Amino acid sequence: MLKQRKVPVRMCIGCGEKRPKKEMLRIVRTPEGEFHVDATGRQNGRGCYICPKAECMDAMCKQKRLARSYEMNIEQAVYDSLKEEFKACLVKNGGGAVE
């Protein structure tokens, strides 16, 4: 009898929905204090997850959920640069789920 592996689940900071980790994008804060969209999910630093949907990114930026997640003040310029990286990741991966 084969044992089924447990699928890691993460919660989106944009919509609050729980989804499998492979379907999500990771937003990472590097040890240097910079924020980046980590499509590979392996970049060094503390991360949180977001669905690959524009609505989730807009909700995260509008309600400053990233600041709440990292418990620190985050400037609007950081949100703007994350939006650009997010769009680039979606274009690179065909607009669907990012793996």
C-alpha cells in the first residue's frame, strides 16, 4: 500500500484563501531587507505567499497586508516594485499558476 504524501498548503495574504504551495507565488524579504517576488520558492529569506491573480495583489497593496505580515512599515515604492515583478512573473509563466 502506497503512502500518500501530504501536500503543503499556504494562505494567500491577498484573499486569505488556502491553496497548495506550488500554485502560489512567494514574496520574500531578503536578509538585506529587500522585497522580491520569488517564483522558485527557494530564495533565502522570510516569505509569505500570494495567489497568482491580479485581484490578490491589488488587495495586498491596497490594504497594506504585507506590512502586517512582516510587522514593519513598508513604503509604497516597495509595493509598486512588487507589482511590476508580479506582472513579469505572470507574463513569463503564461498568466496561470506559477511553479
